[in-house]
Amino acid sequence: MNPKVKSLRRKNIHYRIRRTITGVVERPRLSVFRSNTDIYVQLVDDVKSVTLAAASSKDKDIKAQKGTKVDKSKMVGAAIARKAGELGIKDVIFDRGGYLYHGRVKSVADGAREGGLQF
């Protein structure tokens, strides 16, 4: 499949998802971006257009760990849950970013749920 077509398809799916979900201060959006090597998550308040917290597999404590990308994704989910807990956030809306809910994206969600977030 042509790479441009594949990325366009993901963007269109993401736009479709974003039409239906928005994050507010009480229940921010947990946005996931997945690159070939790393994974990034953010807690976003869409009303004010501000990022409340962020975590990625490039953080020093996660990067130092050994393991597969799926294992590191689970650590990223736990890290964002810990940061959300410090901000007093328990409920979030999960935005998979147009990716399939499978593999690393699912691992982030599982790590966040184990860390105490509900979605």
C-alpha cells in the first residue's frame, strides 16, 4: 500500500473520531501518537487548547528500561496515570488517534487503567 494513502486514511479516521470527542478540564482527552520507534501521550483540555500533562517513551526513566515497545508503552500509560493523579484527574476520554486499538495503543490504555485512570 502506498505510504501516503495509508497516512491519509489514518488522518481521516482521526478526524472522524475527533468530531465526536472533546476533552474538558474535568475529563480531558488522552491523546495517543505512535511513531515507528516511540509512543507519546498527552492529556489535553480542548476547551482551552492546553496540554495538562504528557509522557512518552523518550522519558529518561522509561528509556532506561529494557523491554519491547509494547512493554514501554505500558510504562508510558502508567506514567501518564501517575501524572494525572497528581493533577487530581480520574476520568479521561481515550483518543486512539486513528490507530487500531491493538498492540502498543492497547498497551498504553491498559497501563493507564492499571495506574487508576477510568475511561
